[in-house]
Amino acid sequence: AGQGLIVSFGEMLIDFVPTVSGVSLAEAPGFLKAPGGAPANVAIAITRLGGKAAFVGKLGDDEFGHMLAGILKENKVSAEGVNFDKGARTALAFVTLRADGEREFMFYRNPSADMLLKPEELNLNLIKSGKIFHYGSISLIVEPCRSAHMKAMDEAKKAGALLSYDPNLRLPLWPSAEYAKEQILSIWNKADLIKVSDNELEFLTGSSKIDDESAMSLWHPNLKLLLVTLGEKGCRYYAKNFKGSVDGFPVKAVDTTGAGDSFVGSLLVKIVDDLSIIQDEAKLREVLKYACACGAITTTKKGAIPALPNHSDVLEVLKG
Ligand code: ADP
């Protein structure tokens, strides 16, 4: 499964993750250098499960940028759409792991290379050859990467790709909450498939209730599938003709970084060769079970990319 190409657009960076939970990076006895960035995590989630993925974005022409390009290569992700910026450095994230396994971030983005991708630098042939174009996270915040994002998205759509959107809200990176909401909702109607977390649903609807009504207030007529992830509780799904939920898999979470990316990547790899799956509830539930297992596994190890499962890891969890 997963022979069609999935193109994932956005940022790739390095997470500095403390070796212990419950303290800030500054107080930790040590740290790991974990490659991450939501769209890059999604691309690697896909290839680790046997699918085909390309990452499109910009890295610094520095030791971190070349380390990240090497990680894409090691993981069999195409880097044909990666540019290197001569001036700016690669983005960095400094992570605090809270005692409950949730994480907090501080970023080096001053500006970082990922923010400097220009529309004319896009590898359009690569982008147009994808069956699915996935995007999200922070490339909408500033120019020129905002224009690059728009162009890539529009070209992919014109070429017939399914558009998959995960806003991956990192509020501290935005100039204001209002601007974040406005920007995220401004591209909402273009997506065919959207995944939000329960926190993002709250943020975007302004309602503290996570229920069908608040989810459906985000529905748009061209949307094929809306997914709301609920952490350990699994996810809710909404399609034109059906809705429901899939339970999470109980695991001992040590670091939830990358769980959502693992969830999305595994979902995409399962649907890329037959996009009609998302309109067939029985088939979709099987896929979402698989995606919840992937998300759960990813929380059991530190970091994002190092924690992404391969197919046999998932089968083991599904067997129970
Ligand atoms: P995000 O990382 O986008 O906030 P979630 O934290 O909701 O997304 O995680 C995505 C998916 O990963 C969930 O739908 C669930 O299936 C799985 N998952 C996340 N956290 C846990 C957990 N603590 N235990 C089991 N599964 C989890």
C-alpha cells in the first residue's frame, strides 16, 4: 500500500528535548537533538510505514540544515523540493516536557531559513506529481513563505491532488491569536481533508465545548473529511454522510511530540492509493484505528521522528 506520492510542505527543524520530564531544558541533566517540524514528521511517518513522500521546504546552509537533509535521505523521503538558504540559519525548537507528557516550546526563528522560501524557488514538477498535498503549521505566518505556501497549494490542487491540512497551531509563534485564527480560516475552504486537535477546535470555534455542533461549525461544502484528535481518547470523524469516533490505544505516554503527525501520516499512507476510502465509513474506521495506533506508539518514546513506528510495530499494537 501507499505507492502514490505524498508531498508534505512546510518546516523542518531540530527539537532540543530534555532527557527527563518535568523540568525545563535549562534545568535538565542532558538533552537529545531530535529532528522535527510537523510537515517533515508527516513525510517520515509515511516512508517509515512503506509509503512514498517528498518534503518541500527550506533549510539553512549550516550544520543543522545538512544534518536534516541527511535525515530525510536516511528515511527515504525525497529532498528534491528542499532549498538551502545561504544567509539564514535552520529553525530550532527548545522543548520542555511536562510531567504529564505534554510539551512546551521556545523557538529560534529570527528569521530562520524555513520562513524565507520564495514562490519562485518551488519545485513545481515535484509538487504537481503528488496524489496528496499535505501542509500546515507555521508557513502561513510571514512572507515570503506564506506566498510560497499559497502557490504550492494552488498548483497541487490544479494538478488534481487531494489537499490535506493540519493547522498545527503553535500560538506563541504568531503575532496575535486573532491573526492566527484569521489566517488559518482564510485557507480553510481549500482543503479536502482537515485534521485538528481538540484544543485547536476550541481555539477556532471560540467554544469551550468539544462536541459535534462545534466541530460541524467548521464544516465547509467542499470538505470530504474532518478529523478531531482527542489525545489518549482517540479521534472523532465527520464526513458528508456519516460521523463517529474511534477509541485511542492505552499506552504509557512519555512524550506526545509527533503524535498528531504520526496520526496524519499513517492516515495519508493508507488512503493515497484509493482516495474513495474517506467516503466509506467501514474502510475509514479501519484506517483511523491504524492511525490511532500510530499516534499512541509515537507517545511512548522521546522526540518525534525517532518515535515514529514502522508497519510491524503498528500490527503488534493492533493485535493487542
Ligand atoms: P496533536 O499531536 O495534533 O495534538 P493528539 O495529541 O490528539 O494530536 O494525538 C493524535 C493521536 O495520537 C490521537 O488521536 C491518539 O490516537 C494518539 N494519541 C495521542 N496521545 C495519546 C496518548 N497519551 N495515549 C494514546 N494515544 C495517544
